[in-house]
Amino acid sequence: MPAADRPDSVYFFGTCLIDMFYPEAGLAGMELLRREGLKVVFPQKQTCCGQPARNNGHQDEARAVARLQLDAFPGDWPIVVPSGSCAGMMKTHYPEMFEGTPDHARAVAFSARVFELTQFLVEVLDVKLADKGRPVTITWHPSCHSQREMGVLDQPKALLRQLSNVTLVENPREKECCGFGGSFSVRQPEVSAAMVTDKVNSIEATGATQVVSGDCGCLMNINGAAEKAAKPFTGRHIAEFILERCHGR
């Protein structure tokens, strides 16, 4: 992106799972943005993106939650989201949710400012990374929404491949769902368990000692199944993984 179009400030949307379970991933995401000279603003009134309510058919409740986000991010700055799932909800579904309402124009303008974190680092900031960490072999897991709603496919790998001491091994079953799916894992636990078993087995087969992802829901599901099955790998959010590599850990 031309320097004239590069923003000097961004909003950061924290996500529920980062807030409750993976705060270090959110802090790492903000630090990666600050390292590029950006002012990172975390609106204190932000809440959930509204996806759980929408996915369970509670459209009025989902709109009420989404409207809070429209109010919480009032400026023209980009909204950077360390989750393809939440980003996909806000970018893809907010405009259709508010169609025919007085908030439609606001929702459309809001959605145009939404970026998944790795997408923003690559496409907007053109980040250059220097690897100071020890050699490690990893594989990548994309979330369903990051691929299909945000079009985030090559951006995370472009970042990971800049890390000279990181060997990125392709997983032939990479694009398969891990089985989390939010409420799906609660409503269809047997199917979800079978899917995550396939996923952790495919990760183990790569020989990687770490699986890196951009979505904490996937990480929670994969890490839980891997720990229960005593698999020889751990899962990390890509923001935390990259920041540690740049610090030499």
C-alpha cells in the first residue's frame, strides 16, 4: 500500500475468546501493530460481535449486539480483528443484518473497515519480519470463516515464511474444519469429536511440534483434543507466535 494510504491509527477488536481465554494473543496482536508505528485504540465499550446469537437464530438479539459495535467504533480508522470468524461476521453479515433499517448505511461503512489481523499486516502494512527464534517445525490451521468469508488464505503463510528458522509443513487436510463451529460442538458433540480427532491426527502426521492458527475457537478445540490424546504438539495463535519469534524466544 502506498505510504500516503497507510493509516497512523487503528481500532482493535478483542473478541470474546481472547478476552476470556487467550489475552496474550490479543496483546501480541496489538504489539505487532504498534511495532509498525501505529496507534492502537481498544474501545472499552466493545463487546461480542453477535455471531453466537445470529447462528442460533436470534436475529433481533444479534442486531442489538452488533449495534453496540457500530457505536463503539465511531471513527474512520481500520478495525483490526485477530480472528477470521469474528471478522467474517462483522464484514460479511452486518450489512445484510441491517438491510432495510436506519443503521444499514452505518453497517456498510463499518464492514468496509474490518480487516483480519494477518490480512492487515500483509496487505496494508507490508510487514517485514526478522526471525530471532530457534529452529522449529510448524503447520498452519485456518478457520472456516477466515477462508470462506474473509478470503484469508495466503496471508498468514506469507508472514510465517518470512521467519528464517521456521519450517512450515503443509497439512494435506488443512482446509478441513476442526469441528468446533461454536454451538455446533455443543449440539452435535459426537460429530464434532470425530472431526477434531481427524484434525489432530492430520496435524500429528505432519511432524510439526506446533500448530499455528488465527482463531482461538479452533485453538481451544484442537488443543483440548490434542492434550486429551497426548499428541506431541501444541497450538498457538499466530500473533503470539510471530511476536515471540521477533523477540528471540
